[in-house]
Amino acid sequence: MPISNWVKVSPKWKHLALACSTLFLLLFSCTAAQAAPPVRIAVVTGNGSGVEQDIVDRISSQLANMQDVALSTVNPDWYVVCNINESIDQMSGSIRYNGSVLVKTNSGQVIHTAAVQKYNQDFSVSGAPQLNKRLVDNAARDVINAASTRVIGPIQQAVMIEMETRDRIIQSQSLGDEDKYQEAISLLRPITPDTPHFKDVRALIDQFEMEQDALERMQAAQAKAQKGSLGEAISIASGVNAKSKRYKASRTKIAGWRAMLTKKKAK
């Protein structure tokens, strides 16, 4: 979904925007006053079969009552895809279902896969022109029940992890805006690879560590300059990373200190 649907990106973090996924950026752009948005989930069929649609309906019904979930096929965060193959053999009097229910992010990262298999055979109708309707109905019902049961628990767990991650990202951004980088990092470190945003979170930690270094350098450089040690101040400030939000300010300070140093030497 477009970033503008949630909030505008803070100018302070535009340098990080290019490296982050869209959803992560949306979360990172929120303020502490904003609650993390629900996980938007689309439940869809893979091949459009009747059994798949029944599974979709069953899963959708359960997800509709789940906290922090919004069912939507418009710009979803996650997809739940039902792929079930049906094979009927009239000669042997058997019906077989096999397939899976796949939970994945909109970028294709797999969150969970639930495999489903069912085989029913009625030897009393072997070779009959039509399979026993009860046999077919029972097999379909078993597949629908198994598929929906196996996927709901993992989705619920994944949503809990997702919401905790989103909350931590939003809180860390607020702390970062206040230059409280160590606190922000402490919030993010417990996030594990279980979340699809793990790589982005690690990048954010690196960003906060860089900003902490830049802050300390500028404070130390300013202290040196106030004591008249302009050369040391310039040397310290020169180490500010070009990607830091303090880079431009550091270059302005360095230019001023160099001018002062030149003037001082000219006397």
C-alpha cells in the first residue's frame, strides 16, 4: 500500500528509506502516538476449485474474528494461498486430495506451509460408473477441516510476532527522533529471524549505531572546539558517516572551524 495511506516519511530518515521494504518503511514512519496497523491478509484459491473455495471460506471466517487482522485483497501484507489437487479414479473407486496452504508475505517470503493429503477408497464400488457420494463428501470435508485447522494456529502466532515487531519499530523510531539511540537499539535487539522484517530491523540497528557514533563525534568535536583545539575538532567531526542525518551539519561545522583555524594561523 502507498506510504501516504499511513503517514508521511520523516525527513530525518529519508536516507534509510531507500534501503527498506515498503511495509517496514511505513511502520518506521509512524509516531509513538499511532498504533501499529493490523496485518492485512488476503485468503485466495490457487486453482479456483470448489474444495479450495471452501477452505478459503473457512479460514476467512476464522481470521475475521482474529485480533489485529484485516481481511483484504487490496494491497495485502500477507497472502494465504490454498492449492489443493483432486484426483478421482472411477475404476478403482478412489479419490485423492493433496496440496498445501501457503502463508507468505506480499514479497514472496514464506511464513508457513501446511501440507494436506487425503485418500479414500471404497472397494465395493470399484469399476462403478460413479463414485459413492458419501465417499467423496467425506474426503472433501476431511481436507477442508485439516487445511483450516493446521493453518490457523501458525497464522495467529505469526500475527502476534508481527504486531510486536511493528510496535517495537514504531517505538524505536520515536526514540531515534529524540536521539535516544541506545534505548532504540535495546528495543530492536530481541527481534528474531521469525519476523519477515528481520533484515530490515538489523539494518535499522546499524543505522542507529551509526547515528549514535555521529552524535558522540559531534559532541566531542564541539567540546574540543570550545577549548580551542580546532584541529582535533575537525579530525573528530570528519569521521561522521556520510549517510548520517548529522553529516551536513558536521560539514558546516568543519568549514567554520577551518576558517577559524586559518584566521588564527594568519595572525
